[in-house]
Amino acid sequence: MKVLLLENIHPVAVEQLEARGFEVELLSHSLSEDELIAALPGVAMLGIRSNTTVTAKVLDAAPDLVAIGCFCIGTNQVDLAAASERGVAVFNAPYSNTRSVVELVIGEIIALARRLPEKIERMHAGVWDKSAKGSHEVRGRILGIVGYGNIGTQLSTVAEALGMQVVFYDTADRPAHGNARRMNSLEELLAISDVVSLHIDGRLGNAGLFGAKQFSQMKPRAMFINASRGMVVDDHALRDHLKSGHLAGAALDVFPVEPKAQGDQFESVLRGLDNVILTPHVGGSTQEAQEEIGRFVSGKLVAFALEGSTGLSVNMPAVAPPPMAPGQHRLGFLHRNVPGVLAKLNDLLAEQGDNVTGQTLATSGELGYVVTDVAAPPSTGSLERLCSSDKAIWVRTWSA
């Protein structure tokens, strides 16, 4: 099976895939839609990061594709509905770069509070500006976290260790960590926070979440940080509130439009402001995080391709069967989620004399997925009848 990895994915992914017998091609850059369409015939698994977009058109042109690995947290660069419809499993790394993002945000909070960006710029210009004006400790300040998931909760813990008070707002019912306090509304959080940090996902409903209204509700001289998604913030409105002095500073690692390739021109209305930290989407870009992401996602791709496991897939029913033992045989059946499929499957296997030794089923939305371990390779009759079923999306077999 051939694997195509884009955007300079960590070499550990190549090592793990090649060690399991896959043919791997590694590219350092992203591909456009047309370039992907030309590159994907014959490719069984595709690995991408955030700059490659996989559309329905791309999927239609990739009949050999069985899985996509997003070597990052987000998956909004993939048309998940189209992938599900075609039976293409999508995996990501929801936890692997959490610590790296948290450390960047903590560093930015301290840098903004101490006004380090302008101090650094003046020192490089030869200006000695030893002054405490506008410089503050973060201890005792209130950090408002919007989005209390994997990153938000770990940021909460680390910020408390620095002596900050933490409040958070999330539309999901998430438990507070440490002494953090849940706010009943976003407006309540904005009104009391000295620092507001966004950690929300890229779903369409979050587009434009933060605009002029939300910035005007923030505490005067508060600081703003976005290390989540560029599309959730109106950068023009942010610039207005920074220029007016209502906000004391901001740090952004993500932007509505980001350059596609290393060295490309970066454009933003926030460039040139001395109280703004701009970083090129490097929240998760530490060697430790990228190695862990490479290991985690490649492991999920291997488990799916060689054993049928969809554990932690973002678009498939979650079935995580035990690792296959030597001499074991397995049948995977992805199907339309309608009543009676499992019963008909087992009746069919019994009719054909296929002895079932273990079975796991899960459903999600319009899809159902059943993994069946059998004592011997499934009979030709079983496979032919399953493949011809009007409920089948795909049928696969594995032997250890």
C-alpha cells in the first residue's frame, strides 16, 4: 500500500509506516486541489497538516484512498461528510500538541503583560528603555478561557500554578479544573477577564465569533490571545480596539488567510502594531509535539489499514478490536446504518460455515461498522454476497 505524506510530517511517521511494509512518499509542501487529484491515484493513505484541503472533488478522483491522517488537531480542511459517504476514514491528533500550545500561550501572556515585544524592538534599535511603565506581573490577574477542551483545561492548570485566577466559558458541560470558575455566558467572562484566550474549534458556527461587539465587551486594557482558528476573529475589529487603546495587547498564532508555503508573503492588518505578537501558526510546532503527532496518527493509520480499527476516527463508527494474534482472520463490513444488518451478516456467515470467534459493532449517523473475527479466512461465498449487498459501502479482510 502506498502512503503520501505532505507538509513535512515528522520522520517518525515515515519510520513507523515503512516498518509495517508501506511504501511512503514524503513531500515538504502542501498540494493544491488539482495537484492532489493528479497525485492520489494509487495512493491508499494520505497524510496532511492544516494547509492541504481535501474536497469532495479530490475524493472522487482518489478511488484507491482508504484513509486520511490529519497530523494536527483540526480536521476542517477535510470534507468529512464526503469522506464518510465514500467510506474513507479520517484520523487526527487531538491531544498530541496540547502542551506545546499551552506553553506558547503562557509565554505570550507574560510577554504582553511585561510589554516585551516593544522592549525587544527598541533594544535591537539601540534604544535603552529601562522603565516599569505599563509592565505588570500576571500573578493575581484573571485569565478568561473560551473553550475548555483539551488545551483550555491544561492552560487552566498551568495558569493557576503561576498564580492567575481562571474563569472559563464553554457551550459543553465541562467540569472545572482546580479552582477555575465556570461563567454562565461569554459576556460575563469578557467583563471580568484581564486576559481572554480562545481555544475553540473550527466548526462553521464559530466563524466570526469574535468581532467588534465582543471586543467592546472586554475589560478596558485587557489582553487578547487567539491560538485556535483564524476564522473565529475579525482582525479588523481587533485592530480598531488596539489602536484606540481599549485593549492593551494581543497575540495571534492563527489567521483568516495564511500563506501556503514557507517564505510566502504574510499579510495582516495587525502587522506593525508594537503591542501585538504575531506568530506563524506554530502553537503545536515543537519537535516534541510533531514527533508525538507523527507517532500517534501513523499508528492510527496502521491499525486501520492492517487490522480494521477505527478507534478515535473523527468520521467513522468507533470500533477498536483487540490486536490480531498470529493465524487470526478478520472481516470488516462498513454499511448503511439500517436495522437488521448485523443479524443478516451473522445468518450469512452461519450459512457459509464461517465460524465467528469475536465481533464488535458500532454505529454513527448513517454508518454502521462491524468487525468480525473468524476461525478461518472468510469463504468466497460470504464475501461475494456481502459485497453485492445494497447496504455495503466496503468489505475488507485481514489475516495475521
